[in-house]
Amino acid sequence: MRKIGIQEIEDIATGAALLGAGGGGDPYVGKLVAIGAVKECGEVTLLDPEEVPDDALIVPIAMMGAPTVLAEKAIGGQEYKKLYDMVTQFFGKKIYAFMPIEAGGVNSMLPIAAAARLGLPLVDVDGMGRAFPELQMVTFTIGGLKATPMALTDEKGNSVIFETITNKWTEELARSVTMSCGGSVSVSLFPMNGKQMKEYGVKGIVTRSQKLGEAIRTVKNAENQTPEEHFLQFTEGFRLFKGKISDVLRETRGGFNIGKVVLDGIGDYKGHTAYVEFQNENLAAVVDGKILATTPDLICLVDTETFTPVTTDALKYGKRVMVIGLKCFEMWRTASGIELVGPRYFGIDTDYIPLEERCKGGK
Amino acid sequence: MRKIGIQEIEDIATGAALLGAGGGGDPYVGKLVAIGAVKECGEVTLLDPEEVPDDALIVPIAMMGAPTVLAEKAIGGQEYKKLYDMVTQFFGKKIYAFMPIEAGGVNSMLPIAAAARLGLPLVDVDGMGRAFPELQMVTFTIGGLKATPMALTDEKGNSVIFETITNKWTEELARSVTMSCGGSVSVSLFPMNGKQMKEYGVKGIVTRSQKLGEAIRTVKNAENQTPEEHFLQFTEGFRLFKGKISDVLRETRGGFNIGKVVLDGIGDYKGHTAYVEFQNENLAAVVDGKILATTPDLICLVDTETFTPVTTDALKYGKRVMVIGLKCFEMWRTASGIELVGPRYFGIDTDYIPLEERCKGGK
């Protein structure tokens, strides 16, 4: 158990944005929301998963929608209380703690804001260890947990509770409502007990985000290493490419931010080209026509100077970025994990091959 | 208080399909559902509104979606129980009786099926006295009642509860979910108490439907009158046109059945042309370029031989129909009624002028 204050939030936002793998929302927007709540209501208690009783009701809080829209819509302060009331009324039981469902610039932050505003602790766990575009794409789906009852509310005060026959149906129906509400909403989903959280969750993810964020903040302080070497070391990242953004193809379709970023090589990569496809999150990195990484491994773009993460909604012509690959949480590499979030689900015609195998013998 | 059995259902279905003004669903589909339930579970008790206590919880039951789709989708038997459970859980109070929300071939029938299956009475009242395409278009909206909590369930077992800031938002969000569920779903909405039901409801609508249906069934038994004269007399209808369908323009858009039927005059109307525009329900009847009737007055198409109603989803090239106008429920003719369901809401650029004034001096 420890406290999360403003410096921790700054670092968590940066680190979580890296783990967001292009998605999960703008960390700047996210941290404003979390810092605002903590300034107003006090620091948040972060619980280690093992500190949570088996029968406690644990509720993930997140924003649903296209990150592009999310940055443009106001985030009110009443949503968490509304979600809290909906869930407690449904179960007739108090919520013990909130948790994030994914790592990402916004979705790591909203649960902190919710915890601050409701005076509840936050658990150091999530359901992805990264971000994914669809709500059924969590380790809890592999564990057989239901996404519903799912509560949804918009900043205007509309609210909806879903109970569905599959998590894919939850995604389908909640996505429709999200779009009708203007493209982004606040939700609670996968309500679970402490036992389930400990069995299937990605433990320690908040702390990992914070450490990554702290390392990025201090990346230039490394001794006997260039900042890039230091960055690759502490992230355990595989360098896939470095280039200047020469094109961004992007559209908001079906409530998702879908597209492709094209890169012209710089430095060691001069004369080479690469592209990264995304659906909210980066899905595949292709260098000179060869796939170097696919979902569920993490593909992250970072600024070549500051090493701060560049989310898919912040891609801009001319920006210089490094593309790195990070190994995903081990549960994603199982058969059910690959079925749920592997490349073929997203229409990418390749088997999943672990990042470290694809990169063997490369730069 | 009286009982509704199979003969009553047959007549109610026909009469309600006439009052459906082109919408409200196929009476054949509707009566199969109601008759099936009554055969299995027994006759339904119909209550006069005045027999209902002021504090009783009264819940309208309906199908939402494009009638075209509705006829093609299976209607399960579990939906009513699910809606019942959702509403009673929400209010922590038992439902006293069901009621229809609109008159129509399907939407007058489903509440009968629900009442039979749940062993509850039905109230002789609705919220339109006709059918309208959008869910906020009920007298209860004029009375300031909320459409929510609204419960929605599909035949697969997905379910959703909405609470919204306005009835227009309920329509917006529920329509999205309806489309995602395949185009038609079962709903309960505008839950109300007995006092509200008596204050704003269209009383006696089930009985009126039944009488109209009975008269259509026996239309040829009239003495000293042609069947058509008899039909126009008992419906108090204004004859607007008779013609053969020469074209039907139709599309399912935004969850609605939208289009226009074009008629070439026959009999007295030979050499004249007319068209009727619709959005699930008929919106405007135009003869030789002159508007003869608009929403909220009822525009109904009936077979020229049998006088059975022809719904918008049953319009076919070559079919001979008579177009009649019926005066709408008086509350629709108030300023708030016209704002809610008048011609301009539907994009028809004319003021509302009562049917009987538009038809003055006509045939």
C-alpha cells in the first residue's frame, strides 16, 4: 500500500502512454483529469493486489471511444459518482476499490481520478498490460469473466447498463451507444471479485508504468550510455525503426481511430521505409516489406529526442520517431490470447510470431 | 374489466393496424404472437383505466425497430419475463399491469402476449391513439413523463437499461442499440403510475381497435350502404384517394422504414395521381400536388375490396388501395403536440392544418 500524488501521476501517465502502444488516449489530457481530482480530493491509496480480500467487489473504470474524439470532449467530474451509484445499486454491494482496465495515457488516469473523487483505493493491476481497441480484449475474457453488468455514462448525464450474452456483444452494443453519445463515454465493466482480479489480472502495472515514466523523465541522466541506449535498456525494447513521418492515413470509422503511419528512415535507417498500422493501438510494424512485430506484442512510437511516447492521435507529418517493440504479457501468447487479440483478428494475414523471434538477426 | 380471447385478438389486430396509419407492424405477425400466448397461458383481463389505482406501476411493452425487419425476425417468448424482471428489479416494486404504447398490428399485440405470459392484466389505454416512428412521440412526453428507465432486450438474451436526460436521447440511444441487435427488439418504456396513465393516456384505444376490426370483418353485411360507404361511416374517415400502386420507393435508413408510395387514380380518381410519404408511419398524403392530410392526423391505406389496412411494409406494385384520413387524438393538435409530431418535425415544409379543413370542398 502506498500513496499516489502529483509526481507519481505525471510519471504513470507517461509510462502508461508508452504501454498504451499508440492507444489509450493522450497522457496530457489524462493527467490533467487525475491531477485535478487529487488536488481537490487528496492523494489516492494504491493497493497491491495481494492486499485485496477475495470477496471484495473490484470495479475497473475507463473511457470508451476513439482517442481522437476523447481529446476534444469535455470530461466532467460527475461520471464516476454516477458509475459508482449504478454499480452499487445493481449489486446491492459497496465497491471495495477501482482499477484500470488497460494501460494508456487516459485509461490509466481516469481510475485514479475516480478513486480520488470517491475516496476509494486503486488496485495495482489491469486487464491488458497494454491497451487494446475492443473491450472484450482483456485477460479476464480468457478467464471466462463477463464484461457485464457494464455501466456507461456520458458527460451530459445519460446512462446505460448492459447485460449481454457474450463480451463481444457488450463491445457491439456499448460501441453503438458510445458513438451516439458523441464518440467517447465513461464506463465501468468487468466488475469482479478480489480472487478473480488476482487470478487473471496483470499485476503491478501501475508501478511498472510509473517506473517507465520516471526513466523517460530522467533518460538523459544516464552515465556511460546514450539516452537511446539507456531507453532501450530500461524498457527492454527492441528497436524496430527510426524515421520521419512522411504520411498519416487516418479515419474515424465505427468508433475507432483507424489508419497507417508511413516513415522514411533516418540515421542508421536512411534509405529504408516502414509503416505501422493501427486501430486505436498499433497493430503491426513493417520495415522494407517485412513484418517485424504484430499485436499482441506492443509496438510503440517515441520521440527520437525526448523518448516520450507518441500516440496514434498525435502522429504528424515530419515528426521524427523511433519504433520499438515490447514483449506482451505472457497470457496473450497462449492460444486463447492469440485468438482474442492476435493479428488475424484485426485482418492482418500472418500468424503470430513472438517479437523476439521476428527480430532475430536484425539490427 | 373484461376478457380478451382469440376473436377479440383477431379484431384488435385488424383495427389497430388501421390506427397504425401504415406503421406499428404487420397484424398477421402480431396476432400470431398474441394468440400463441393466449392459447398457452389463458385469456387476458382488460382493465378500464378508471379501474387502476393511482399508485399502481403501469408498464408499456412494445417492439422497437423497422417493421420491415420485425416481420423477418423471430419473436421469442422469454423477452417479456426478462423485461418484467428488469423493471421490477429497478423499481423494487411489482408491475400492476401492462399497456400498449401505440396502436399497431404488432405493438397492440405484444402487450397482450406479455400480459398472458406474465399473468398480468392489460389496461385499455395507449400513448398515441395511433402509431408514430420515434419513441418520444407519445402523449406522456407532452405530460412531462420520462421514457426512462427504459428496458430493452433482444431475442438472443442481450439486455440494456437506459436512463437519459431527455426522451429524445432515449430515442437516440435505444435506436442505436436496436440497430446493433439486428433491427428489432422488445422494450418497456415510460413506466408510470396509474394517475399519470389516466391523466395523459389515450383511453379506450384497445376497445376502439376491436370495434374497428369487427366492423372491417363484417363490412359487407351493411344494409342500404355500399361496403365503402359503411367503412367510411364507422371509421369516420375522410376519403382522400383511390388508386393503384404504381411505384414504391423504400429504404431502411437509421433504423426506420422510409419512403414514398405513388398511386395512379382509379374509379372516380381516374386521371389523377397521388403519393403518400412515410417514416414507418404515413406522414403526408398529396393528391395532384395538393396536401390533403399530414401527421399527426392519421393517413391510412386500405384494400379497396376488403378494407383491411395495408401497412407500409406491405405496399406492392399493382395493389389497389383507398387512402383515408382520420382525425388524431385531440392532444396532438395542441402546440406541444404539433411541435412533437407535426409535419415540420419530419421535414415536411407545411404548417399543420387539421384534416377536416384541408378536405373542405373536396370530394
